[in-house]
Amino acid sequence: MVLMSRGYGWALSALFIAGCSPPPDLMPLEVGRSTSYEVKHGLVKNVEAVTVTSEVPLMGRTGYELSGPLGVSRLVWKDGVLYASQTANAVFNPPIPLVSLDGKPRRWTGTLQALEVISEATAELQQKRVKGVRLRSRKVDATLATLTVTMPRGSIELQSWFQPGVGLIQQEQRTGNVLVLRMEMLGGPKTPR
């Protein structure tokens, strides 16, 4: 997951991965797993690989650290909810919910630290199952998680599509009503041998 990645401004893109034993099917991971995404920011388009680099202790569980050109993220599954304590250039205290296995709405209140500025923030997570999500040249069924983060200086909406057994397949981030970042998975994840 990326929040305020270098050169992308308020990018809350979720190149996130997390786990417990075994990781939930909605976002399956293991150290060494790598996924490539096409990332569009304005007129700029790049291919970025994100790799699960290590296990890290988080919220009393085993979480994972992800690394890629957009930055480092730290995530964990706890009680059926995927939380992020850190994204590329942001730290959340307490960790923020990104998606849940039960699909129930979640609310969050805490602080968000980005670019050395700490802001009080609130967030709301809503989810629904969607059929026929276009992924490159095919259609898949997915879970759409919409996270709306509100801070004194504005709001960010992050829409993330998860395909069971695959993980994060698409993501869009809007600041206000402006689309600032879009990601789409290229091919399938590569797992270590």
C-alpha cells in the first residue's frame, strides 16, 4: 500500500499484503511473492513490482513487509481484517483497516503521519462483492473495498478490488473527486519456489 509515494502526492494506493497462518484467501501471501502492477498517475504510466520481503511483528501477530519502487508497507491480518500500520510514506496509529473477510463496515479514528506532518483522521470502510470486473482482457468476480479517509485538509477515497486466491487486482485513489492514481495487476503473482 502506498500513501503519499514519492512523486505521486497523496497516493493511498494499496500495494498491501499481510498474513497470518495461513493467510486468508482474499489476499494470500508469503515471503518472496511478487506481483507487478501497471500504475497510472496523470499522464505517466509505469510498471511496478511489489515483493513481500519479510515477516514483521504487528498487532501481536505475524505481518508482512512489502517493498517496491513506491515504498515500503507493513500489513497484518487480525481477526479477519487486513490492517496497515505503514504505507509508502505514511504511518497509521492505530493501524487502519483495509478489507475484512466478513464484509461488515468498519470505522477508524487515529493519526496519520505523512511527509513529517501528523494529522488527526477518521476513516470508514465499506465493502461489496462485484461480478464481472474487467481485468485486462478478461472479467473476474471480486470484493470491492472502499476506504474513505477524512482529515482536516480534505479526504481521500481508496477503492481496492480483491480477487479470492489472487489478492489485490485493481485500485483507484481519489483526492476530493479527482482520480490521482490507478493500478491494475499485470498477469498473476509469482510465488517463491
